[in-house]
Amino acid sequence: MEATAVDLKEKAKETGKSEQKSEPKTPVKAYLQKERVVSENTDAARELYNQSRYGKLLADGRVQLALTEAMYLLERGKITIAAARGKKGVSPEQFMKSSTKTQKNFWVKYSVFKDIRDRGYIIKTALKFGADFRIYDRGVKPGEDHARWILYPVHEGDTLTWHEFSAKNRVAHSTKKRLLIGVVDEEADVSYWEVRWMRP
């Protein structure tokens, strides 16, 4: 096994592709429902999904967003989030505070999610793989091809046992994806380490 630092900015340059950016100008209305955010049934909401693959398209035409996706879109003014219809929307600071209470290590996960999205990659949750996120090569959308990496965000002060580290690598190997560890420092800067099996 070897671990190498990965510069996703350089990898993005290698592909020569860029994410399409024709997102709606009027914020999409969405509502907080426990550990997810669900949009109203509008064309603008579906455009967020169709163009940049934010969230999951539900059968009734609404879009369901993970908390990290919702936070990212809220910060950029792409959506508004309220607890219920008729209620006042929350600020990004309020949403960060409530999400941190709801989801363990939310700030660390969000720091990595934001960094990856800002670099032009599509990043989705990967709970069914036993990981936090999966990342698609730049220019690739879910459904067009498989994800390239599974990603585990960690704080620079965290420690992993060899057993935990090995379990993460086994998940990557069994899903035929590369393992990426995103290490977040106190300033929310992220460095990435890619881990691969090696034959001596």
C-alpha cells in the first residue's frame, strides 16, 4: 500500500473538461426535513440537478439535497432554506450551526465538499459504499460513468488506527475505486492523499 499527495487542481487540468454552469438566477425554495433538504417542485430546482447534479431527483419532481449540498448552495444564494412553508429562511451561519448538531464532523465534511466542488468536480454522498463521499472525474456526471474516488474527510488532529485505515482501503478496493483521504486543517484548507495497493 502506498499513500501519495494528490493535487486535484492538476488532475482537473489534465482532463481539459469543465463543469457546465447554467444554474438558476432566482433562488430555489427548499425546506429542512431532519437530515435532508427538499426543494419545491419547480423547473429551477430540477435545473440544479440536471446541469450540475446537485441532489437526487425525487419521483414527484422535487430535488432532495444532502446537508453538505444544501449548505454549499445556500452560501452561494442558489437556494433558500426554511423549516416549513411560510417560515422565515435561515442564514448560512444558522444552517451551519444546526447541521453541526445534526451530523457528526459536519464542518470537516463540508470543508472537503466545498473544496472539491470549487475545483469543478461533482461530489456525491457514498453511504451505500460505506464512505462519506464519491467523486467523479471532472466533466463526468453520475450515470455517465462510475465515480473515480471514494473520499473520507478527516481533521488534521484526528487519528486512525491501522484497522480503521485498512477498512477504508478495503471499501475502496471492493468498489473498484481509488481511496482519497481529505485532510482539513484549522483554516479549512484541504490536502488530499490517495492510497493504493502495491505489489512488492
